[in-house]
Amino acid sequence: METSAEYFRSEVPAGTCGPWVIEKVLIPERCYDPAMDSRPDCFKFRPGTYTCLRRGATQFMTDLYDEWWTQREAIAEALRRGGDVLVTGLGLGLVVDAMLRPAESSVRHVTIVEFSPDVARLVGPHLSLRYRERVEIVEADAFTWVPPEGQRFTVAWHDIWPDPFMPGIADEMRRLSDRYSPWCDWQGFWPESYADALARK
């Protein structure tokens, strides 16, 4: 799958809000040998400084290469279709950044449904400053939120899970798919993209 969006690392600053933390983490070259990692290439660590969003000991998102790689399908669909896009789960805002950053992007507006007000306060100002009226963050539950009357999305990307193999995740993906199908032309799910990428050898 090809996209015109290039991989980049998060520019969201480190900070804390409630139980949520954004921190910068260094992966030194001397601490990692890719030859000892049997996973597909996209999952192998690349030394450098990365950004991590966590709540307590649970890591919800990073800007490691695999995070971008496993969202490429949604990025490609958004750049191909343009228009209004829906994203459930703000995270570090990487997928939103990748949809809006390219100069040739025809994505007009991204609506982000984020359950945690603390995450919205940590990451939202960064996106709003960069993209202004092209971004809207709605603090709501993705399983109950109702789009405004007359709203139509070309793409919906669902990424609300810290672990793509959590119990019950298949049922939650079905629930979101059924819920948003009346408003969306295309829907994708991060756990499915992650599993597909992990299966590649």
C-alpha cells in the first residue's frame, strides 16, 4: 500500500494531565539488535527519541514506526477520498497529522471523538494550532456519539484500543462498524491493520 504521507515523529510536547502522561523515550542504538527481532520489518525498533502516551503503566500510543505503518490504510483512504473524515481515538494525533499535513491533501475537515478530556487537553492544542478550523475534537464516547444531522464522512478510522488483542475487541469493532455505517463511506480499524501487518513475513 502506498501513500503520499511520509513517516514522521510526533511534535506533541511532554506533559501530564490527570492520570495521562506524554513522555519522550530514547531507544539507544546499542540496546537493540534488529537481527534478534523475528517480527516483520515494520515492527523492528529504529533507534531514536520517541513520544509515548500512557495512563499509569498502560501504553496507549507511541510514534514508533509501526504505529504509522499500521495506520497507512486509513491515511491512504483519506488522502484518496478527501472531504470530511472521522477518527475515533485521539492518541498522539498522528493519523490526523498524516491526513492533513501533505500539501496536496484534499481532506477538508477531521472530526475526532475522544473519550478522555485529559487526552484532549494534552494533544488537542497542538493540532488546533497547526490546522485551525480543519480539526474538531469532540469529547464523547465513540459507542454512543451521534454525528450532527446531515453529516457524511468519506472515511472513519477507529483506534481506541491500547492493545490490538484485547478480549472482546472483535465485538467492539462490529459495534462501531454497525453504528457508523449510516454516516461513512469507508471504515477501518487499527487492530485489524495491526494483525495484518504482524502476519507478514
